[in-house]
Amino acid sequence: MIATQNPVEQEGTFPLPEAQIDRFVIETSLGYPELEGEVELLERRRSRETQSPQADPVLSTETVRELRRVPETVRIEDELLEYVAKVARATREDRRVEVGVSPRGTQRLFETARAQAVLAGREYVTPDDIKRIADPVLAHRLVLTPDATVNDVSKRSVVESVLDQVPVPTIE
């Protein structure tokens, strides 16, 4: 499932509780389209009668099911399992964080690290896979302390400092 949020107009809406936010695997921002993309939006709007773009299936249902199983075959060494857990736990110990990453978030970091390895064409997870996806998987799960919020601390900076502090295991 994909959910969207427009952070510009939030009047009449309320932030989700931590327990609900924790159920989203990643958070990312798309930003604005390039000039060509924005012009394409206008061209589509100009002739609203035309269905554009059209989406045709590119994979069968069975192929999608098979692809969903692929990350489950990706190897992750015990040292990296511990690294994933230490990174998540370190968010709970950071003085700027009121609520750190939950065990559910720890599991999502593990799962997305495996998916990252698949996207890189590997059958095993590296520390860089974990580092690469840590921010979009973990940052939105953090609840900062009031002091951190007043001091404009970003959730991303907390994740970055945790990654800097937790020793990266050497995998042979």
C-alpha cells in the first residue's frame, strides 16, 4: 500500500499516532517534477478526454508472487543482524529522541536491507545496504523530544549520527 501526504495544506488534518506511523515501511519525498514533467501534466490536462498515460500489465500475477519471495532468499550474516538491532536500539538511547524505533521498525530495516541487496543484484546483504535505506525506514518512526524539536533537530540527523556511532561489523 502507498499513502500520500501533502505537507503544504494540513489545516483540518492531524498527525498520525506513532503506532500508525510505525506501520509504514518507508517515508520518502518526491518533490516537484522537472519542467518537462510539469509541461506533460499540462498537456494531459489540455485534453482530459484522452486517457493518458495508460498502464498495461507488464507482469503476471504469478511472476509478482515469485518476485515477492526473492528477498526471503537473501543471506544476511549474524553480525549484520546484530548491527541492524544495534542501529534501531541506538535510536532509543539518543537523548534527542522521546520514542525510538520499535521492534517492528527493526524488522522493516532488516527486510528493506534484503530488498536493497536484491536491487543491487546480490544474494547477500552488506553494511552499505543497511546504511543506504536506514533514513527512509527509520527517521519517520522517531518522536523527538520537545527540546530537540525547538532546536530544529531533524530526524534524519538523528539517524545519521546513530549510523556514525554504531560500529559497522567487518564481514568476510
